[in-house]
Amino acid sequence: MAPVVFINRLQPADGKRDALIGVLREFADSINADPECLHYSVHEPIDAEAAPVTVIQAYTSAAAFEQHGAWMAPNIPRLAPLLAFPPDPPVLLRSISLRGDPKESFSA
């Protein structure tokens, strides 16, 4: 199975940016401990403090991402009050090889 990538943009509610980043930071230990997780990172724009926070995750397969979703489900109540609005539904991406190696971005 090919690795999959998920990118999510989370718009913090007013005054909740630091709390949102704190919760995402707490999630990092559990997410990174998952052997099926290839990558988990959180990013923010350099010059736009009010802009959404971007979360990038990569998993060994779509099934591994679904397992992550099952882990995440009970944590949604912690995130929901920190967001201005619900995030878009997940879209899983697969890498397009630019050099002939389908694992060039993330390896399983």
C-alpha cells in the first residue's frame, strides 16, 4: 500500500490560537508513537497570526489513517471549542513521483 498524506487547516476561534496549538502539541506524542504514522507537523503562516493553523500528517496507508481517525474521534470535543468553525472533511493525498520513486516524499 502507498503512503497517504492528509493536510488540514484549522481556524482558531478568537483568543484560542495558543490553546489550539497546545492541544495539537499534546496530541503529538500519541500520534508520533503510532508506528503507522510517518509524519505529523503543525505550521502557521509567518506574517498572518489570524490565519489558520495547518496540520500535515502522513500514514503508511489509508487504513492506517482511518485508525488514526478512530483514535481522534473521542478527542474532537477537546478541539471543537477552540475552532472558529469545523474543519473541512479529510482528503487523502498520495504522492506523485517526480523521479520514478513512489516513496520519495514519505517512506513506509
